[in-house]
Amino acid sequence: MKTDAIIIGGGLMGSSTALQLAMRGVRCRILEKESPGRHASGVNAGGLRQLNRHPAEIPLTVEAARMWRDIESLLDSDCDARFPGQLRVAESAQDLELLEQRAALVRSLGYDHEEMIGRDELYQLVPALAPHCVGALICRQDGYARPFHALTAFRHKASSLGVEYHVKTIVDAIERERGNWRVTTRKGDFQAPVLVNCAGAWAGRIATSLGEPVPLKPGAPMMMVTERLPHFIDPVIGAASRKLSFKQMQNGTLLIGGAHMADLDFQQQSTQISWPKLALSARTVMALFPQLNDVRIVRTWAGIEAFMPDNLPVIGRSSSAEDAWHAFGFSAHGFQLSPVVGKILAELIVDGATSFPLEPFAISRFNQNQTG
Amino acid sequence: MNDHYRLVIIGAGPAGLAAATVAADHGVETALLDEQPAPGGQIFRAIESAPDKRARQLGPEYRRGEKLVSAFRHSSARYYPDTQVWSLSADREIGLNHRQQAQVISADQVLLANGAFERPVPFPGWTLPGVMNAGAGQILFKGSGIVPADGVVLAGSGPLLLLLAWQYLRAGVKVRAVLDTISRSNYLKALPWLPKALMVHHHITQGLRYQQTLRLAGVELHNGISDLQAHGSESLETISYRHKGSKHRLKTDSLLIHFGVIPNIHLSQAAGCNHYWHARQQCWRPELDLWGSSSIDGILVAGDGGGIGGARTAEHAGRIAAFQVLHNLGVISQRERDREAARDRKWMKADLRIRPFLEKLFSIPDSMLRIPHDNAIVCRCEEVTAGEIRSAIAEGHGDSNQVKFLTRCGMGPCQGRQCAQAVAQIVADKTSLPMKKSTQFRVRPPLKPLTLGQLASLYPDEPE
Amino acid sequence: MFKRLDESPRQTVTVIINGHHVVVPEGESVAAAVLAENIGFTRTTPVNNQPRAPFCMMGVCFDCLMVIDGVPNQQACMVQVRDGMRIERQHGSGV
């Protein structure tokens, strides 16, 4: 009977997993090397996006979306979530065709959350858009929340159910000892029968010490936030053939992303904005919203995230060790999935099985790629 | 503007001007970037255009700036006014807007001479129109000859308060009161730091002379005040404070406050230089060696931006740093550097001897810094109160950055310049940590406003 | 309230403050000009709609944000007056 779990990583995945385990009576201790939400979980774009996910993720994202719409009953907080929809805008006939193919694919898989809209409806929904666009792919139930507030809500709820957060606790070694995991940290040793690796960009190290190295690459996608503006746009905007994630937050600021990468020194945990690439990001925004020319950027940053070569996360049982599980590698699109990932891991750990198809996320897919 | 300079100096106050002159006179291609339209920094603001009468009212120290600016103008250093620096990296890439045009340049050596700004100390009502920094009053006076019309109250701590009161009197402004937070115990605490040199007496007698002049002119002078508050609905109407055990009120529409100055470390933080908390000066400072070299190769700091020392010290520090730059660039040998810097070193040492005493004398009471009223607005931009910050800490957000993430404190346009210290003080107080262990806000570019259009205009040939 | 000291005449420009034409000395900052004009508050805050006016006059507080020539969020203390310049109070986040 698995009554006790150690979870490495106090971000969204770790907190969501701990919460779901605690709801099932498992005692959880989270080992967090800095403070909860210090990295990817606290500084991402906050997108609640089902739109344009890899087919493998679709069953998960749809369930996660259902959970987000009712997040208050899970977390006692609505995380300031909003659901004005999300669009991928087509600027040419080529773009349109790509999007139509996507819509057809999703339908063929039995889902209806993505649909095409034409020019008229597009400009009804987004009057601020530059006039050259020809249509879009939309998910009407998509939206956004505030990531650090969501994480804080997960943390509070988990703590209220007895989850212990050990902060500034860096894991030094992990060993198997008489049917238990023994985790050595600078703040003391922890033991439990269950070990969960939710260590984000540092999950590769944990996987290595479990004997299953993975080709995880830390990366730092850049974000910008502007000054507050009067409200002028509802849905979140992406583009078919440009790197863009664009939304106006509840407080009027514009949050702009698009996965252009900063220069990252992973050892020092320091990022440096790449101005040439961020200039590209700015040009993308100007192409779709030229009226924003004089809007001032207040802050730029780049959170350290874990990227997998196939852009799919690792979710599921360890392939090399008993009673160990993983949830990492969300490649800049993990926020929305966090509630369901916790549920899946808890089902696996407590019930031994989950109803969600997890083969595409198995860590074993990397076993043949082990490098020395 | 070129893409590259051997030396880029940021800031045109005494440190920047002196350094630029030395470097350029030694043949080094030097660019001085200034966010103001004319040189002089804050202390010598508008010195090239101030009418004689106004310059006289401001006093003899102000005129010293004329020589500095003149020497700079006669040097071969390139001067770029109306230039805002919005990023500085450890490898000395500088993002800037020059007359609204964005550009990224690089330098072999960077000297930060950003000076200081007034320490923001939150108290209830300090955001009301009518409440301004004393330095703001001085800027209006120096730059435009604009002064309070219906009397003014000055409050806080520090030599600038008396100086401004004295300058106002000479200009015919009605100074109602000067309310000093210095208590008698400050004098006692400061005494051990009083150096025995002759130079010191100049500062002390100057201060006493100001006080005498003010008293004779009927100005109320109160020491040891506390619990300062500003009241009014749309703008300042009255102030209140505690003195000798009782509460007092004063009707005024103009309150100028001053709680000392602190180094402007935004750029040195952005570049990633190490900083430390200086307990006596009650501020963060960059770690610097004797030549002004920071913890990052090729980035130096001179003047108040490296630690408060005043205008004269800034001049010397600017020259000393310039000699180090010349040595770094291979223009002069180490011996020549030591020789050339010797005089400035001597004068700077003499100037600095008074500092520990002044710092102890004018130090702000811990209670004012650490424990603002719950309803005092700490983050002016996002209107976050001390009470909200304390709640966030109580909920487990135990450092400045976590507080920022939760409350938006420090996420407004000023990027935490006005609230960084106050937040760190509240966190230190509530988590029982000393300030030297407290965290600073992580500083991210752009440090000054950069529009999407300006950013979009950079690197037009960058491939998608 | 503020007033201008009696000084030797200088070059002037005409700006429009909240719709009123005002003659001000050339080279002055917008913040100084509006303070001398005593218009009271120069903006209301976006979060709680509170009145604010210039505070530091040197570009570090960002409290002096005004709408200048139709563009919001300009630091009035860092902008010099120009002939014909339109200067308006800023309400919240925009115009």
C-alpha cells in the first residue's frame, strides 16, 4: 500500500500530483530546490490552450480544459481564469489550407473543439486585427489564467491536505534501500516508497540517477509584457505561419510570447535576452497589430523550461526503477495540462492504471537514444 | 552613433564628466550617454542654461559644475544627450534609445555613472499630489525657477533638507517648517564616527549656519519627529506627525520629503554585477574594488551609483575609474595609472572621512524603513500596500520576488525602483532575517521604456 | 501650488494643457510646465483611480505619466516642451 510519496519539484506538476495523491490519502513531501513556481511554472504565458496540440495530447488537454472550467471546486480559487477563446490566424490561402487540414484531422479523431471560421467572423471576434487576414482556426473554450496564482492555489490546497513543501532543498542523491527510496538533500534525508520526478528542466538529472537518461534540453523561451492598455481584444491570438502567442490580460497588459529562445547558461541558471530574436517577435506583433507601434514594453524575461526532442512530455512509470514515476518535459506547453497530469499520476500510483492513453509519453521511447 | 566604442560612459554627472574628460584627453574613443538634454547630472542640472541670479541662489558648490562641464565640452569625448539605456549585458552590449531611435551598441569598457536617487520611504498619503521629493523641488528650482507659492514644509532627514530650505529662503519662498527625523540619540550614535581632521568642521559649521539662518527667518525646526502622514482627498491638505509625545497637524499644500539618497543600481543589477547591503548607508551597493571595477570584467562604476559619497567624491572616483580603464585598454601602464590617480585618491580619501559620521547622523530610524503603516502604499505603480505585502509573506511568499509575483509589487512601469528597498525591508522584518540576507528584485530589461515599434526596428536582417 | 520666480525673459513656446493654450519657457520639462500651471493632479491610476502628480522629477518614479500629442504613458519630466505640443491628463491606462 503506497502511503507515502516524495515528489521532486514544487512547480505545477509536482503540486498537482501531490494534491491528487493527498486527495487519495497518500502522504506527500515535495522537495523544491528554490521556491515553488520559481521557474517555468511561475513565469509562463498562462495559456489554457487545447488548440493545435499534438494528437497524443488531445485526450489529456480536453479533460484538463474541463477541469480548468471548474477549477474553483478543485482549488478553492478560480486562478483568475478567463475563457474568451483562442485563434490561429491565417494570413494567406496557404495558411488557410494548413488550418483546414488540422481541423479535419481533429474531427477525424472524434473531437470537435477546433473549428474553422471565415473572414467575417474573424473580424467580428478580433476587430483590432490587421486587415489582411483571411480566416482562422478557433477553440472557443480556450483561455488563460495567471500561472503564479494558479500555482499558489495548488500549493495552498495541497498544503491544507497535509502536503509538506520543503523549499531550498536540493536533491543530491537518490538511492534504493530495502524497498524504499532514500533521497539525500542538503537539508537532510527523506525516505518513502514512492518517488515522483517533476523536476522540470532539471528532471533529466533525476532520470539519469534512476538509470534512464533522456535527451532533455533546457531552453528559455522569451516573453514580453507591456504597459496597461484599455481593453481592446478578447481571444488569445496565435498565427498559422508565425511564432506568436498574444493576449491581453485581465489588467490590460499585453503578454507576448512565441517561443523565440533567449541565451541560456543552465549551470548559472541565468538567461540573457536575445535582442535580435526578440526584435523578430516584435515585428510579428506589428504585422498583425500595427496600431501597437507606440506601446511600451515594461519587462522581458525567459523562464527555464524542459524541451523534449519530439515536443511531447514524459508522463508515466519509470522504465528502469520500481515505484518511480515521471511528469516532465512539457516543452513550453504544460500549464494547461497540469490538473490532469496530477490526476493521471495519482491514478497510476494508487490504482496501478489510468484511463488515459500514455504510450506516446513513455520514457522508454528514449531508451535507444541513451548517450554516454 | 557608432556601433562600437572603446569606452562608453553612462551618466553625465560629475563622475561621468570627469571620467570622459580624462579618457578622451588620453586619446581613447569615448561616448558619454546621457538621458538628460544637457550635461550636469542631477547636482549640476541645467548648469549651462541657468540664469546667473538663479545660480547664485543655489550656492557656490553648484558653480563648480561649470568647470567640469566646460572641460568635458572641450574634450574629444562624444556626447549623446536624450539617450536612454534600456539594457546592459555582461558582455557589454548596450541597448539604447537615442532621440527615440533604438540601437544596440557595444563597448570594450563600460563605466556606469548613474548617480543616485532619493530613498523612497513609504508613509500614509505620500502618493498625494502636493507631496514630492525635496530633490524634485530642487530640480524645479534649478531647471525652471519654479518654487512653492503658498509655503512649503520639508520633512525627513539629511543635509539636502537644510540646504533646500536655505536656498528657498534666499529665493523668497515661505518655508513653514523643517521636520527632521533625526533624534538626539542620532547625534550620540554618530559621535564615535566623527573624524579628527580639520575638513570635518566645514560640514558641521555649514549645517549649523543653515539652521541659524532658518530659525532667524521664523522657520519651525523640529527634531526627532515620527509617524509622518499626509492627508487630503484629491491633493495634499494637511500633514500630521508626532513630536515629543504628542500629535501635531500642519496645514500645507506642499510637502517636500527627503530621506537621503541611494545608489541607482538598476543598470549594474541588470548586467549581473554582485551587490551587497551596506548597513550603515542603508542601501545596496555594487561590489567594487578600489578602482571602481565591478564583479564583471570590463564594467566599472563611479560616483554615487557605486556608493553615496557626494559630488566631489564622484569627480575623483570618475577620474580614478578612467585611469583604470586606460590601464585596462593598454594605454597606460600600472605605474602610470597609480601615479596619475594619486592626487584624486588623496582628495577622495579626505572627502570621504566625513561620510561615516554623516551617515550615522542622518540615518533613517529602522522603524520607518522596516515597518511602514499597513495602509501605506509601498508599490506606487501598482498601489500595493504594506499590509498586502505582509499578507503575502504570511501566506508563504517569503522573498521579494515571490511577493512581486503574487502582488504585482514591482511589476509596474518603475520596475521596482521605488519599492525594492521597502519590500525587502518588510520581508526582512517579517521573516526575521537581517537586510544583508534579503533578496533584491530580479531586474529584467528594458530598464527604460522601449516601444514595440522601437524593438521591431532592430536587426532588420535577422532570419525568421 | 507653485509659482515662477521673477527672472530675466526667456524664449517661450505655446503648449496646450488640457485644452488651454499656455505660454511656457523653451527647454522646460512638461512636468515643470504643468506644475507651474497648477492643474492639480496629472493622472489617475489604473488600479484604483487615484490622483497623482509628478513626484521625483528625474525619471525614476513614473508617476508623472501624461498623454503627450495623443500618446499615453509619457514621462512628463523627461519630455521637453515644444511649440504646439498637446498635453493632457492621463486617466487610468490610456487616453
